[in-house]
Amino acid sequence: MSDSEIDVVNIDSDTSHPEAGKKCRKSYSIAQKLEAVEFARKHSIHAASHKFKCERASVRKWIRQERDLKMQRPYVLLMRKRCDPKIVEKYKNKLVLNWAGKIWMDNNLTCDYLHRVLGQSLFGNRLIVWDSFRCHTSEETKKELRKLGLHSAIIPGGTTKFIQAPDVSWNGPFKSKLQELFNNWMLNGAEMEWTVNGNPKPPAIDVYLNWICVAWDSITNKAISKSFKDCGITICPDGNEDDEIHCFKAHGAVPEGREILRKLRSTEVSEQIETDEFYENESEIGEENIYSSDASLEF
């Protein structure tokens, strides 16, 4: 669980009570925060504070953060088409489940992902950066992106290992955690089911969905944020974060890339300055010699 998912609550320095003076540190997962927000919406902030044993200020903060909290839920395709109400209820605040009957994205599933995970926003511009998979570049997807007010940037084929955030930073740790959980399940055997012939059945849906939750919670928000800078996806156009680009580091695939980028940026700035000066001079000449064009010369 990341540091951003932990709140310190119920701190009381009143010494008039035997329990006073104790600092109670309680962690709240994303799912618990969303559950508290939903409860507060149905009842009240005070009721949610009492039920979840947290400060009302914490509930208010979670309400403000609700959209960001929801956006962190993984989108999971399931091989089943018939949904299980118990599974839906258990993971409704942890995962975005699609009972698609397949595990390969198409245009319809991509549109569903955009609506259910990203959705619409009333504030600011948003950019989604993804690879050149055909569902990301189709006309159907472009249409949905326009509806949602989303800009998109396509990572060229063959370059995802250099500039796609998941591939560079957190996809490996996420899959490693899943592998670790699977190995423990195989060795432990407590949750395993067996066929009549004594062979192990695949893990139950509840088991592997829980693995996804655990693996996702093991990736910190800081790691996600840093992954963008590792790939040069930044809001700093002046090059202050160029040294964080993974493939430009000394051990990276293009160690000379930072210097090339610096020279290119310097050239672009110089050309822009020259262009601006040219138009400024043209404007001054036009104002001073407005009646001295070739058409007004006297012979």
C-alpha cells in the first residue's frame, strides 16, 4: 500500500481519559475510502466518520479525491460472460470488471475502458499516451476520445520498451508480484481445488482477482508518477527533467540522447527568436514606411 493511501486518525492529547494520549494510526485502502465516500453520500459525513472510525475531515478529503481514487482501479477482462453478483459486490471499489468472455481488447472494449476508467472531466485538458495497437488508432476510438475530451499520443511501434511508462517502470514489478502470489498458491495448496483425477484446478476467480488487487496496491503512486518522467512525458518544456529519461541515462539504450535533445531544443529556441525578431522588424518597417512601397515611388 502506498503512503498516499494512509491517514492518521483519532489523535487525542486529552489526558483526562485513560485511553487519551495514544496516537492511533490506521491505514485505509482505496477500496475503504471509496466505501466511506459512498456511505457518506447515502447517509452523511458524520455517519461515515462514525462507521469507519475516522475524522470527518478525512471523509471530506476522500470525497474531493473520489475521481482520482476511482481512476486507479485496474480494468480486468474476464473469460466469463455471466457475471457473479458476489464477485461484483466484493470488487466494485477495487477493480473495473468486464465480463467480456474474452481477454483480448477490441474497439468496443476500448470504448468501454475509456468511459468506465477515464470518463468525462469538466476541468482541464487530458492526455492519454498508449501504443499503436489497432484499437487505439481506430476511427471508433478516435470518436470516443473526442466525446470525452481526451487528447491521445501514440507511441510508435518498436519503441514501447523505451518510452511507454508501464513497460519501462512498473509492469515488471506488477507481474513479478503476480508470479510470487501464484507460486505461493501452488506451494501452499490451502486455496487449491482438485479434479477427480487429483490434478489441480486453475485458481478460482476470487483468488486471482485478489492477486490483481494485491499486486496493484504494491505499486506506489510515486512509482506511477515517476514512470512518466522516465519516459520523457513531462510538463517541463525547458529540459529540467531530461536527466530522468530512462533511455538517456549512461546505462540506457541512447546515452547520447540527452545531449542531442538539448541541442535540438536550443536550435528550436534560436529559430523561434529569429522568427520573432524578423516579424518585429517587418512590423516596424511597415509602420515607418507605410507610404514608401514600390507602388508609391516617383520617377
